[in-house]
Amino acid sequence: LLITFPAASQMFLWEKMRLPIGATFCILTLHFGQWMNRVFNFYYWAWFPVNFTTPGLMIPSAIFLDVMLMMTGSYMFTALFGGMGWSLLFYPSNWVWLAPFHLAAKHPSGPLMS
């Protein structure tokens, strides 16, 4: 479901204005909406730590999808190769913000636990 809205906005911007930035624009607005949801609903309203509600980073995947449309100009090849690149880039692009959670934690009792 996550790739359908960027693909639809990409098709609209490509057909009407020949701009290959539809997926990136859609993901940036989606990230802004998710940020507002997490800050206002989780942090201000429920006092829940925001770092436990971090959304997945999808901007590199959206850029790859837009680049595939710009290079091929075909919706079929963009769907095949861009969709595959979308899924393959999702996990590695999240390594940046997941790295602090993969470190060992020192507990007050003394031993180093990981």
C-alpha cells in the first residue's frame, strides 16, 4: 500500500507536467504528516517517547522510483525495476537511524549486555 500513492502522484505529475518528482513529493508530504502525527499525538498528547515511534525512511526509495521513470520513460519498466528498487532500498536506508539501537547497553548492575 505504501508504493501506491507515490506511484499515482508520479503518474499524475509525469503525464500533466512532465516532472519526474511525483514519488519524492508524495513521500516528503507523507513524512511531514507522520512527523506532525508523532509529535502532536504521541509526544504532546500522550507523553510517549518520540524515538519509539520513528517512521521508516522512504526518501531514497522514492528518489530511485523517480529516477527509473526519468531514465526509462515507461510505466511498465518503472513498475518492474522501480518497485524492486523501492523494496531493496527500504531496509538499508533505515540503517542510519537504527544504528544507535544496535549498540550494547550498560545496565546499572555493572555487566555489559547487548
